[in-house]
Amino acid sequence: QAWDGRDLPGEAAFAALAADLRALPDRGAAAALGRRLNHNIPGFRTVILRSAERLPPEPQAEWRAALIRLDRRWGDPAYWRVLRDERHPVTGFYMLAALDLERDGQGGIAQVPPDRALFLELILRTLGISAAVTLACALLGFPLAYAMAAAGPRAANWMLVLVLLPFWTSLLVRATAWVILLQRNGLVNRTLIDLGLIAEPLALIYNRLGTLVVMAHVLLPFFVLPLFGVLRGIPRDHLRAAAGLGAPPLKVFRRVYLPQALPGVVAGAALVFIMALGYYITPQLVGGPRDQMIAYFIAYFTADSVNWGMAAALSVLLLGMVALIYAVLARTIGLDRLRVR
């Protein structure tokens, strides 16, 4: 604890390390320890395994020289700084890494080099895609919800059935259907070519455009339904009264209709945005390598690289983003206004 992290620690630290390595029950425990430390410095696993296997059985007068003979990397203070920083049962390594941060030689927090930075761009990409999908759902969903609210009971019921229809189809099936529609020889490109609007097929899939189109289609009902519930409850007498007092249609909409519709808009937008943050299947099927969101990397670190610490850190960040959105809405709009009746 008193080590300044600059030169090598004292002989007592080397002796304690040798005692800990000797106390490891088997090679599996040494491998697990090395794999954990390997996330800090690549090659640390080899250092642990080699030292545990070749450790002298008898006590040494100078453990420092003995361990450095086993592996010269024990003479590098960087490896000892990792042991110092990770000596507690709970550490901030993965949370720092999830924000492209790391501990420097003096124990402070610093930005990782640009060639190792990944997760801040990933977080911004996830937020950007979610915001774009939310905007698309708002532009498409508000006119649809308004038409449903203004229609008669019979027509509104049929329109509601059409909105609910995607819920009865698997998400995987819907995404695959869009792959067929948007591919180079798909229906959309063939129709545009036959109409003479384009000369060559457009790249509509395996990119950001395809991701936004499919996610907006899947999430559109989650915007329409809360908004429809609010719009249906707005008294038409208010609109007629405003028009009767001489307000033009645009002013009636802006000053009378939109403020009463705002809780439904915010509720639908928040629902779509929060659901989009955790999307995994759709970007993987129709997006490109630069369109994968944070959920993809959570799945990767969980199943492929078996790095549960990083997967947990990214999950906590995702949960934190959702909680922040919830707190902002509660403070600015008020949760009582977001209740859909």
C-alpha cells in the first residue's frame, strides 16, 4: 500500500507473491488468475502460469531475483501496478474500460490511446441510432395516430388491428422479410428501376439506412399506441372553440391540440428510445459492422470471449442510460402526465 508505483516494490512484496503463487490449488486456478490479469496487460497469463509452474519449492534469500529469473517481466513495475490496482475484491477496471479509461502509472485515471478507444464511440452510436429511430417513428406515427383518433369507431378499430398486426409476427421473420425487400435484387430496388427512378440498385441493406428502416418498422406500434390513447381523449370541443374564436388551423394545432397531445408524444418517444437502446437482432441481421449497438457487444463478451466482467460493465452503462432518461422525464415532464388513460 505504501509503494509509490515507480520503481519495483520491496522484497516483502516479492516474497508475498511467491507465497500466493505457491498457495494456488492447481493449474486451473493459476490460469483463471492469469486470464483475469491478462485483460490489463496482454501476456500476464503467461507470466502467472510460468511462475506458478517453475516456482522453487524451497525458500529463497532474495525472492526478487528468483522471480525475475523465472520471468524477466517481474522486473517491470507495470505488472506490479496491475497487482496493486486489482488487489481489492471490487475494482473499477471494467467500468473504466467501458468508458475508454484506464489507470496510469501514478494510479490516476486517464484516457486510453486512440487505437484502443472503442466504447465511447459505441455509446454515441447507440444513442444516435436510437434517436434517429425515435424521430422516424414520431414523423410516421403522429399522422397515423391522429387519423385513428379522428376516424369513426369502425374505421379506428380496423386501423388499430393493422397497427397491432406486427405483434403477431416474429421479430426474426419481420427482419428477414426486410432483407428480402431491400436486397440489391429485392422488390424495392426492382420497383425503382422499373419506374426509371434509378439506373442501378441502391445499397439499402447491411448499412445504417437498412438498420433505421427495419427498427422504425418494428418499433412504430410502440409509439402509435400510447399516442392514440392520449389523442382519443382530447375533447373536440376545445378545437371547435378555438376555431370559433378566430384561430387559424395551424394555431389551433400548435396552441390547443399539441400541448394536450404532448404526454402521449413523450410517452411513445421514451418507449421507442428505451427499447431501441437494447436492440440486438435487427442491427445484426440488416446492419453493417459500423452499425452494431451496445447490445451486440454485451452478447459478444458474454458468449464468445467469455468476458463477463466487461459484459456486466456495458450492461450497467445501458441500465444507467435508461435510468437517466427516466429521471429526466420525471423531472421535466412529470410522471403523472405520462400516464396513458
